[in-house]
Amino acid sequence: MGKSASEPTKELLYIFGEGKYYHAYHIFGSHIEKRGVRFTVWAPFVKSVSVIGDWNDWTPREGSCLDGGDYLEPFGETGAWTGLLKGPKKGMCYKYLIETEKGKLLYKADPYAIYSQQRPETASIIWDLKYEWDDKDWLLKRKQKDHFREPANIYEVHLGSWRRHYQGDDVSSFLTYRELADTLIPYAKRMGYTHLEILPVMEHPLDASWGYQTTGFFAATSRYGAPEDLMYFIDRCHANNLSVILDWVPGHFCRDAHGLAQFNGHKLYEEMEHPNWGTFKFDFGRGQVRSFLLSSAMFWLEQFHADGLRVDGVSSILYMNFGIEDKKKMRFNKDGSVSDQNAVRFFQDLARMVGEYFPDIYTIAEESTAWPLVTYPPDDGGLGFHYKWDMGWMNDTLRFMRTDFPSRSEFHSLLTFSMMYAFNENFILPLSHDEVVHGKQSLIDRMPGDYWRQFANLRLLALYQMTHPGKKLNFMGNEIAQFIEWREYEELEWFLLDYEAHRKHQNYVKALNYFYKKERALWSNDHDWSGFTWLDADNKDQNILSYIRASAAGKSKLIVALNFGVQTYHGFRIGVPASGIYQEVFNSDCPDYGGSGQLHSKPVKAESIPMHGQPYSIEITIPPVGGTIWKRVGAEKKTGARATAKKVTRKGHK
């Protein structure tokens, strides 16, 4: 009888040890076969490994699996243990019982399990993925698109607190993946977002970790349903033209006893304790660990059709001394550098793997330092990510926006400095979950001034983000101007939409999202200077920024003027690149959005008065604590005999 598809081979385990096996989940874990369930686990240097679960009352039957027992057989010197057990069935719970060299018994969940019990229970569940996908057209279109030239307006979501079921005053329960498909997807589509980014849905024991302290790197959390239910959710996103980005956490794992920590009684998956988070950092120098993590990434791309992976905590992975303050504990390379070269190679391997198997998806680095070449190819010395979160833009912008109006001119450079490096990497501008927790305040609660000015500031922040080069990301709740910080244990304060100011702000965000999608100048040329031109970067006295955004080949251009002060400016002259008629196409001060109504409803004609380095200029109104966007809508209308002659000529051609 030949080998089954899930049975390990010497060749595969050799590749696994080299860190090059990208489909380790094909052999490791539990796999349902005709004659039983095959279990394979990597646990080197232990006395024995058995499987316990529902079929044997959590006590292993004596003897090898070859003789009807529940003890796995070692696979040579590879450290892998494997065996076909006839008692287990789909849906049964199990763990590995590992006897260490010193005789200690460890009860471990399966590192490759694709389904787990819901917390606080910790066992793995025997499962096989059976789902019939309906996104063939989506995947075909994805291959044909250049995501760098497409709009990306990302709605970042924590599934457990976007909405909840409520029974009584304080008792709530999660929406399932399928219920979220019926509620979250229509909402995101109606609001005009293009992407959903989901905080980690990989299994984790503590709700308050938001999924960033993972135990199941192949298991969709059972909080919201079965793995196929998450597949259904992603399938429905694709049917509604929403890309799905999954947060993925290869930097560390939690120390819970049933997880990866001290898996064989010694450090196996871990290199050291993380100094900041009380977790363990992965050992990227071990080939089996690299294969484990690369296979995890592959699993979510291949099996769950994810369109992108946002990689959490990249800085904490790259720097050997990240979070270490004691100089005696710091580590250095021979040349004195502090970069973890094993981690660098891991990210480069990730880039090459993605490029080979899924060249149409994208990886995103949450990298908070000035590490060079994050979004450059590995062959050029880069890490190979497609995008990087622009944490500098975020920090500078939020610092400026919380500054009270009389002092803003002193901090004007906080708004302009980002353009000094805007095209060094392919950036995403994040206003993420990290900025609305742990005492940082919500976005609107940061804003100075009275109630009206707080909302005007928040509208202006959104407009600045949307017109600045780079893709966009906002955390849920930003769009309704939630005043309290995000709390993972309760749903967003949707009742705020009963109040006019919050309802108008949501309408504003929706209108801005649709405007962004419609205007190619805001996204088709995000990553080089041909898409951006300063008009006036230095007008700190009036707190005004003005610039041009241009589409690829410059076919469409938008004139942007943002006023971070409280004065209204009438007859403000601003440079434009061509003659013709210009129309105001967006204004954050519209009364429908809660603004004061300083609009410019009539089109204006460009005059041959050079301004801001441009050959022409127009006079416009700039609203207080707001912004206005203008667009050339036609050539200058001809009058008199010349116009008549042109009209006759056109008629003669018919």
C-alpha cells in the first residue's frame, strides 16, 4: 500500500529542517484518512509522544499506533513523530501527551491544528476543511490588477467588538462569521471602503490580547464559528468587491502551557522571552521554526484566499535588542550591528515564497523605525514587503492635530516633514487600533477647541489623510467619531448615530470614501513624485497647506487646500497648472457634514497670474478648520466671432 498524502517522507522532513517547506500543514497536524486519523508532530529529544482525546477518555491506550495503541512512532532522527490511529473521528478533541527526557508529562495542543476549542478550553479538534469557493472571478481579476495603482481605503476591524448580541444590560455574545457576513460586509460596502483588515483571527486564549498573542497559527478562532464560516465570510467579501487583509503575528507567541512554549521541555520554537510583552520570540535560526511560520502564511493565502497579510511587530523581530534596556543583556553581531540576520532572511524568504505562489497578493509591514528598504525586493537587499505602515506620518500628524490653534504655526513642519521621505517606501497611512487605546484617547477626543471645532478637526484630519500620498487605513469607530477609547469587550457606541453631529460625520466619511474611489489622482500614482506637487508647504502663518495630486501620466489633477486654522479666507489666490474653468469638487465645511457652509458653488476661470510656481491661478474661498478640493472641468469658453466660426466648423464635419 502506497503512502497517503499526509504521511511524512524523508525528503519533506529534510526540506522542513532547512526552513524551505512551505506546506508543512500537508503532513503535520491531524489528517482524516480512510483507515483512521494520521497525527504528525515535531517534538525532538523526548521519550515518547501519544495522542489523548475523546476516544480514549484522555488516557492513551498502551502500545504503538502500529499495534492499535495511541503512541506515535519516531520518524528516524528528524524529531517528528507520526502514526495512524483508528479510534479518533472528525469533531473529536485531542492533545499530544509528550514525555520529556526527564520524564515530565506535557499536555500540548497541536501546533498545526486547524480548529480548536473555544476558550477557556484548550484542546485541538480533528477537522478537515471542506468548502466550495465561489470567488473564481475575483481571483482572476486580482491577478490582472496592479494593486499599487488601485485604490486602497482599509477599514480595520476587530470582529469581536464591531457589534455584539446583547441579552440584558451587561451580557453580550459575539456575532458569528456568518452573521458578520450579513452585517459588516454590507456596512463596509455602503460606506465605500475597498478593503477589510481583520485583527488576528488566529486562535488565542485571551480576548484582551486582540489576537496578537497566538496559540493556533493555523486555526481560525472558534469564538466566531468554524473555519468554513470564516471562509464563507471571505468569500462574501470577494463577492462584494472587498479585499481581505489578515493580521499575522510571526514575532512572538504566548506562554500558555498548552501552546508552543517549552514544547519538548526545552526551548524549541522560542529563542528568548520578549522583554515587553511577557511572550516568547520565535527562533528564526531554526529551520523547522521558519518552515512552521512560512507554512502558516501560506495556509491563510492558499486555504482562506486572503488578499493580503499585515505582519505585526516587524521592528520587534528585526532588532536583537528590541525592548532590552539593560546594556549587559544586549547582543551584537561581530560587526557591532544589532540586526537579527536570521529574521532578515526569514522576511526575505517570505517575500520570495509569496512572489512564487501568490504574486498578486501583498504583504504589509508594521515597522516603526527607519529600517531601510522594507518595501524593496530581497535581490536589492530589501525585506520584500509590498507596503509599510507610515508610523512617522501618523505620530507627527496626531501630535499636530492635538495642538491648540494659537500654537499650530510653531509646529507646522509636523505636517510637511512626511513628504521628505514619502516615496522612500510604499506607504500606508494608518489611523489604527493602536492609536485609540491605553490612554491615548480616541481621535476626536484628542482634538482641541469646542465641540464644533473638534468635529471640524476630525473632518480635516480625514481629508488630509485621504489626499496625502499613500494608501489609507482607519480603525472602526473613527467614522462615527466615538469619544471613548476602543474597548474590546463591548461593541462600538453605535447609539451615537442618534446624535446629529455623529450622524453627519459618518455621512462625511462616506462621501469622502466615495470621492476617493472616484478620483484616480488620489490613488493611481501614490508612490513617486509625479503624483504630488507642492503649491505652498510653508504657509505656517495662515496654517494652510496646498498641493496638487495627479493621476498616472498626469491625466487628472486635483488642487488641494487645507486650512488648519480657524480663520475663513475669501479671495485666496492659489496656483493652478493650466488655463480653463475650475470647480470646487469637495469641501469638508459643507453643512451636510456639520460644517459652517463656507462653500464656493460657482466655477472660476483661471487667470494668467503666476502663483505657487504655476503659470495660472484662481481665487477661492478656504473654509475654517477645513479643506477644499478643486478640479479643472473644462477649457475656457470662447466668445464672439471666433466661437461662432468654431461651431460652424464642427457642424461641417458631420
